[in-house]
Amino acid sequence: MKKRVILSIVLVALLLITGCGKKKEVKEEVKVETIKVGKYTLKIGRYKTSKEDDILVLTKKGFYYEGDEDEFFDLTIGEDSLLFLDEPFFLVEKNDEIILESDHSIKYSYVGDKKNNNKDNKDDNKKDNKKDDKVKITPSEAASIKLVQYDGGEFTMNIPSGWKVSKGGTGMLYGIRVYDPNDDRNQIFYILKEQPFYKSADAESLYMLSTGYFPGIYIGGPATTEQIFKMNNTFAAKVDELHTKGQTDYRGFEFPNINNFTVIESYEGNSILHNQAVDDKVLRATFNNGSSVNDGESEGLFNACVVDFGTLGYGMDQFSYYMAYNVSGITTAKDNLINYEDILLESLNSLKFSAKYSQTTVDGINQQTNNALNLSNQLNQAYQSYNDAWSNRQKSYDIQSQKRSDATLGYERVYDTETGEIYKAYNGFMDDYKGKRYKAISDSQYTDKVVGYIEK
């Protein structure tokens, strides 16, 4: 049985204990050799890490980073695990062989009391393989997604096969929404700009007196990214109302339904207009979809860069308004974002506006914004912001939420020791299963996506 653990995970464990090491003189010359330590076999030597310039040096007694030999960390062995300074480094079974490799990984394979050339071992492996062959696996919905190119005229985008596209508007007041017709909680949306969000009800009334119609809405709260999404349905309703009066802004675009928007975590955004913004955040939030297709619990990542546009020309601050750039999100059914996040972001990152549309749009906006805004860069920044937020999220939330979901739906999670892939199995699978390939996951693996289901 072989397993692979990415060295970057190992380095996190190392960092957790940095500063607790013993200062020693490390004079011995490190040669690549295999040694036996307790029940473990280690290949010692110099190894690259995920940081380009860092070299981890594993010796017979411990490890250090090249160039910082005085900071040396002892290697100790527990009954069932390899330990550094009595802190878990990684867990393995008794009699496992552990080899550090220079390709940023650690290999460890079961050797036990049987040798690979032992006939009984071969027979046991055949039996185990037959047992594993009987495991019935169905790929998850997210793992089955294939991206196909979509040409919307104004833009191209690689979208999940079979998903629908809603698009429309004029200039910067343009939106794109890609969604699963079977469950539209699974979606990607991107709106270049939403405006105006008035600072007061008086400003909204004044605009009505001046123009004869309301092109926007009173923001109804603080000028924040969170408030923009809390006002989403009200803004969408205003747009629909104006369409009946001939307005073309966002025409053809179906806004997402967002009810009971509740923020779980908040991160700084990275929009091009970030320095001019009153707020620019990436939010992880739950909500109710409230659509006719599926109105169940949902979750997602959201971004909007809120900019104060100044006064309406009356010289009074209360008669000014805000604009929201880069209003976007990726969403799924509750507890499913882990499984869809990478494919949805890959799709979002593939969105490219045509040169003609980009030029026409930029030519039609004011010079100050023109200097700061580039549609391609804005999309790239949105993608990077989402990636950073997801990488830095509080994983304890995912672990607890995924456990609750499994308990409610009747699943237990296992992983394939050969591929590292995670599966949801029926409750009682580990009691029924007699092979060695599948094992129960650890808590930390609840933050990994599920690629399939093991059925009875």
C-alpha cells in the first residue's frame, strides 16, 4: 500500500514547532543513505521544499534548514507515529517504511511482517484487490463536470457542460450568470458594475424630481461589500421595473436570488480600484437561493468593490451615491463549495471579453475610471482574490459543517490509500469492508473535496 503526502503539508507541521528546537552544533556530513530508526526506515539527505530557496536537511538525529544549522530539531519515535519534539509530524502505521523524496513529497509504504516477495503476501494482495474491486463507486456531480467553450459574442468562457448562460446589458452595466439548470444554487455570476446606490432616501427622491425616474436604490445601510449583497434582490427588482420602461441596462441578465445573506468570514479584496474603494472584500457567506428551481440552503464566495462616486452636482454630500464594481460570486448548495470551488474558479478565470466590447466599454466611461480600469485585469484580480480567500479560510468551520452534513445524510468518509481521493460511503462501510485500500479519514481531510460515493 502506497500513500503520498505533499511536503507543503509537512512544512506546516514544521512551522508549528519552529522556535521550540534545541540549539546544537551540526557538524556531521550528510550523506544520502537509508537507516533504521525504531520501527521506521528513513532515507536521510538534502531535500527541496515548496519554498524555492529552502533546503531541508534530514540527518540521523533530526532535521534543520540549510543555512540555519544552529536551529536543530530532534527526531524522536513514538509507538505508532513519527514525532518531532513530541509533536505529531505525520501519522503512519507500525512497521511502515518512510522515505523523503526530492520531488516535494513523502512516500511511505506498508511492509509489516511480510516481504514483498513472500508468496503469502502476494496471495493476500490478490484477495485484497478482489475485495476492493467489489467496492461500487459513483463519481460526484462536481468530479463529473467537464468545461466546454462558450462564445457569448461579447465574451468567451469555459463553462460546465450542460449549464445555462444568462447575459445582458450595456457597457459597464453588464452581467453574466452561468448556472446548473438542475440546481441553480451551483452558479457563477459576474457583473461589471452596479449603480447607483444612493446614500440617503433624500438623494433617491431628488433624482426622481430631476429625471422623472429612479435608476437605482437607497443603499439602506453601511457602504460595504456585505450590504451590496444584502440589497441584491431589491436592486434586481428595480432593474426589472426599469426594463418595463424601456431601460436597457442589464437587459437579458437574470440576477441571482440571494436571501438571508449571512457572512461567515471576510477577507480584503484585491480589485484594481481597491485604493479608491470605501470597501473591497471577499466574503464567504451562506444564503437561501429562493429560486423556482431550488430554494434550499446555499453557500458561496462573493466580491464587490464599493466606490464613492461623489455628489450628483448639487454640492451636498447627502445627495451623492456609490457604485459597486466587480460584483461577482461562485455558489453551491450548502456544504458543497469544497467540491465545486476549484472547477468554478477555473471557469470564472477563463472569462474573456472581446477586444471590441472592451474598447467600446472603456471609451464610454469617465477618464478617471478609464485610467484605472481594465476588464482583463479586473477579472484576473477577482480570481486571485477568491483563491487567496479560499486558501486562508478558517478550516475548522468546514470540518464541523461537513461532519454535521454526513451525520444528517448518513455518510462516513474514507480515502483511497493509493490515490488519496476522498469518498462519501454509506454508514457502516468500514464495518463491512475487509480490504486495506480504503481507510477512514482524519479530521483534516474533511477540508478536501469528495470525488465520489461508495454505494452498498
